[in-house]
Amino acid sequence: MAPTTQLPHDLPTGSLIGGAWLPAPSTFAVHDPATGDVLAEVADADGATGLAALDAAADAAPAWRAASPRARADVLADVHRTLLARGEEIAALITAEGGKPLAESRAELTYGADYVRWYAEQAVRMGGLTRTAPAGGVRQIVSRRPVGPSLLVTPWNFPLAMATRKIAPALAAGCTVVVKPARLTPLTTMLVAEIVRTTLATHDLPTGVLNVVTGTSASRLTEPLLADRRLRKLSFTGSTDVGRTLLAGASRGILRTSMELGGNAPFLVCDDADLDLAVTSLLQAKMRNSGQTCVAANRIYAQAGIADELTARLTEAFARLRVGPGARDGVEVGPLIEASAVDRMDETVAAALADGARVTTGGDAPRGPGHFFAPTVLADVPADSVVLREEIFGPVAPVTRFGTLDEGIALANDTDAGLVAYAHTRDLSTAMRLADELEAGMIGLNRGMVSDASAPFGGVKMSGLGREGGEAGLEEYLETVYVAM
């Protein structure tokens, strides 16, 4: 079917190699998950194209590394301004290919652009050190330099924010990059790349600084790059299983790696919590992008004293949510990304019911077109239910009771994941204990959102390595050099 969405006039569909968008002999379709319409046909690149992108990144590396911090900052500042100026058309594109409501797409645009602004500011603040050695006679000089050409592999669920969260610190540090967007939502990332390309050209800087390759087979594109000694850095956001495979490939070249992997976030609500605030936070933490986020509240643990009331309030709030195509006015929950995601929600609900849970609202998929699933609350989910062992990645909220705080913390930490944890309490000592004992790289206390461009984003255990955002995000693209004089 022909697309009903008006796409940006300068939306590219090829491979960005050395500052030029090149066509590919084969293409694949990008669909609107709300309608099934084909939005565009984009390049289905092969390994040779990936290596050509790395050629361009390696060729541009000396000039980009030599560019002054101020020059790199000015490029990023101009990109930030352009993103905001084109915010409405970019938000519409995010909604078209990913399905999320327009309000969420606008929020993603603001959030993603903020990373560009933050790293424009950080580009001129890369610290160093000079001092006399304690024993005397030697001056120690410590400096930072760009790690080198970098491969950035981004997920489908935040096609602008996940791209800018990687591209901006890499460029600020002086690294050139090859970006591999997800096959389901490549269009927004490609438009961002075009904005960066034209900005670099305006500043008379090498446009091969940023290269983009798209394809239906991620391994076909990434494996030749991981085997090439010129590549020095890999940043990936996605599932733990894929991250494990990429880490094995990166080990051959001893690459610097940043891995933001899967989550299984607990959301603890204590007996003394403000339940109105807790429900508001749960809607934020669970239902953003229809639950398709790595930081979504996956396991809701309600203390026994408030479990029934919390479940009732959450059920009422979920039942009120308006489901439909993201471009439609008033819609709060858009479609899932593809048909298999709907199937997984059906399987999740069935597994919970088999374990003794009950559905208090939702639990099924409305008739098509589009890949929709009703916002669903599962009550009385046993603590050992299979649905609490894996990331749900959809609009299904399982609620489990716990007794003491010790029990709640133990349940929250009973997972190999450790990306984010949430908790609600009005007791300061309880809050501080939760902050100390929850095993997660990020903790939201009395709030359902933790992400901020100025803060380090990342997890512990099998949820990843390294951090994005904040000062730490820039360090991921820098290596330390020590000179003894």
C-alpha cells in the first residue's frame, strides 16, 4: 500500500558513504505498524558496503581528530538547532515508522536533541592533567584522545534518541562513525544523519565523519567491520543475547565496547507510598512506547497492605488509556512494532493465567489493521511465575504481592538483569536502603522516568557495560594517554 504519511522531502533511502547517499542493488520495505502501509524502500546493504563505510570513516578520521574542540562543538550546536526547528516533521516520522503517539515522538525529539546539545557543550571540556611525580624529577602529563573509528548499532524503539545518544558523544570526542540503524525503524536515523552531513558540509568539514548502512541482516553488515583492525570501538543497544554475540566478535580486535542490553525492571510500591503518585509513575514507566522500552517497569511488586488498592487503581488507569494509531489526536497507546510482538503478548498473558494470575483489564488484541494489544493488568501473579523471568516488552503489567521490605528487595534483585529499578515510599530511611541495595545501574525513587542527557545511563549484571549520557558518555569514546617527561 502507498504511504498515507507525508515523508520529509530530504529523507534519504540509500547508504551514506563518505558524504554521499549511494543506492543499493536491493532494498527492503519499512512499514507503518499502525496500518501496514509501506513507508519507503531503503538500501539492503551487504558486508562490502559496510567495509566501504569503514573506509570512509577511517579516511576522515585524521581531519576530524585534528578539528578543534570548538569546531566540533559548533557542528553539534547547529545540528541541535536544526533538530528543534524541524521537530514536527521529525516527530511525525518517528510516529509513522515506530507507531508511538505523537506526544511521545515530540518528547523523544526533545530528549534526543538534548544529547546533541549536552555533548556540544562537553566537546570543549575534555580534561587533562599535568603534575610533578611524588618522587620528583618527572612531570606527568595525562591527556585524552579519540579512541578511533566507531561502529554504532542502534535499536528500533527510539530511532532518534538512541542515535543521537551515540553519535553526539562520538563526534564530540573526535571519533568518526559508522551507524547501523535497526531494520524496523531506519528512516528517522537516516534523516538525522542527513542533517549531520549537511551541517558538516556547511562548516567545510569532512562529510565522511558520519556514515550509515542499513540492511535486513545485522550480522552481514557488522561481522566484516568487527574483523577489521581499523575499527576501535563498538557501541550497541539491544538484547542481551545479541550483545553477547557482538562482544565475542569485538574480542578479536580487543575493541572498546559500550553495551546497553536488556532489562527486567522491578517497580516496588511500599505500604506507605503515595498511591496516586505511584500509579502516575507506573503509567510513565510501563506504558511509554506501549511498554516497548528497556527501562519499562516489568515486574510490579506491591506490598501486602496496599496491593489490592494499587491493583484496582492501576486497572482503572489502564482501562482509561486510549489505544489507536499514534498520529490520531488523543491516542495514548500506539501499536506494537510488528505482528510477532502481539503474539508474544498473547503468550505472556496465557502463561500468567496458567500460573494462577487473573486479568483485571485488557488481555487481548483488538481487531486490525495494525499490531495492537490492549493495555493489560495481571493481578495475583505468583513470585515464581515464568512471566517475571524475562523482559515483557509490551503493554502487560504483572502485579505480585510481597510482605516485608527484605522480601521485596530480594524479589527485585532476583534477576540477571540490572538496568533500572523503581520504588515508591514516603519513608526516608526506606528510600536510602532501597538506593543502597537495589541491584541496578539506575534507580528511580518516587518517579517513573530516570533518563536525562546529563546523567549516566546504563546497567549492571547482564544489562550491559559502560554508560551513555553525562560526562561518562564522552569518556566511552576517549582513551587516556600518559606521558612521563
